[in-house]
Amino acid sequence: MSYDTIIVGAGPAGLAAGIYAARGALKVLIIEKGGIGGQIATSWEIENYPGSPPNSTGPGLTERMRQQCEEFGVEFANKTYLDSQKTATGFIVETESGKLETRTIIVATGAEPRLIGCKGEQELRGMGVSYCATCDANFFKGLKVAVIGGGDTALEEALYLTKFASEIIIIHRRDELRGAKILQQRIQENEKISMMLDSVVAEINGNGLVESIVVKNVKTGEMTAVPVDGVFVFVGQKPNSEAFVAQLESDTQNYLITDDEMRTNIAGIFAAGDVRRKSLRQVVTATADGAIAAVNVIKYVEELK
């Protein structure tokens, strides 16, 4: 069976692309090796997506997007993208369960935060463990939180959190922060922020919600229990671009490079959402990317006719 576009990834970017492409009368298939929703499906409260009703959740938001896709005729398949080859009429997409034909491809595989890897992190993700201060800071008004990391992102997010949290502890494995000097200066001048250097988080504890962390000093081995209400992890992010970087242009961190119309260096392949190089990774920018990619796919397909 042949499609006008195959969208790889069923997060907000892929789902938005599916809605727009299907409304443009294209035959659309979304393939996803995991569940629907991407990173936002791990967030149980959403306040900053325009128009979302009170008590919105990540799974709820993306489920509504999926339903919209199906209402417009988008097909879904649980498949793993392996590779693709250019043909005279489009592409052959290889999956672990066979080959598919399509005129275009939209890569919307997203990105994922690098994890600490400590006990309790996965269990309390979305229950006080967060990887996005912009998304979740508002839920920690007047509370005490830990920020893990010492680079620019960690320091920027720690400063952002001071607008909400009553106390922020920065925990970093080295003996000094790595972020820009101006950020370090602002951190040192802010009375809400303290630091635990030469330290890593060994455990995150809580019964349904984060209640405390155990911090290990990497030089002495000393363990310290620290009561906190939230843990914000900023030790890096990685794009889910492994299957594409040999074929598509990417930056030094393997984020795919596109123009403003979401076009990659190969005609007929587009990229949208967190997998591409961009300055802000939020649900609202992912859905915008998906819409732009789909509109340009529609134009591309029309030009092929």
C-alpha cells in the first residue's frame, strides 16, 4: 500500500502533522514504536498549552489529538522505522515488519531527557520529578526543589524556578558549575539558591509524590538525606534521530537541521518537533512544527502530480 506521507513518531508534532495532512486530503500513516503521546504523555498536569481546560493532562491532550487524526482518516501502525530509500516516485520505508511506499516522510521522533539513573527517578517521573521548568514550575509555588546539573540550562532553569519555589538547591557532580559566568554570578547573588557541589543524587524517595532525595558526596562518599518537594533534572537531552543522522543533515548534537518550512536536506523528507534544531522545545512549538511540515508536504505532493 502506498501513502502520500508517512509520519514517524506519534507525539504532538506527529499528531498535529497527521491532522493537517489528512485534512489536506492526503493518505497518511503514522508509525510509532512506542505509545502515543511522546514526552508530554508523562506529564500529568498541563497549564501552558493554549486553550487547554483546567486539570488537563499530557495523556488526555495527546489522546484528543489521536482521536482527531482518526476522525480525518489517519492510519496508525506500531512499527519501528529502520531506514528509507529514495525512489522515482517517493520513498521506500523499511520497518522491522516490512516495507512501505510513500511520497514523503515527516520525521517527528522527538527528543528525550538524559536521566540521572538513580533509584526512584522513573517511578516518580511526573510526580515531582520533572525535566522542564517552563512546563512545571508553577506547580511548585512556595515549595523546596532540587535542580540537578551545572550547565547553562540547569542554571537558567534554576533562576526561572526562583519565581515560584521558595528554595532551590543546585546539585552538581563537579567542584564548580559549568554554566556561563554571568549565570553563575546571578546564581550566587540569589538568596533562594544554595548549592551542593561534588555531589550526585543517589535516590529519590516519596510515596506517590517526591518527598526527599539522598545526595552522595563523590569525594567523601557521605550520604545526606535532603527533604524536597520536587526534582528538576537538567543533565542534557538527546534527540531520537539515530535512524536518520546518516541520511539527513544534523548538528553536532544530532538534532536534525531544517529550514523554516521544516524541509531537510533531502527533498520530500521533512522534520518537525523536538528532533530538529530549535530554540524552544514545548508542546506548542511541536504542534506548530507539525502543522508547517504537513502544509509543505501537501504542496510538495501537489507539485508531484
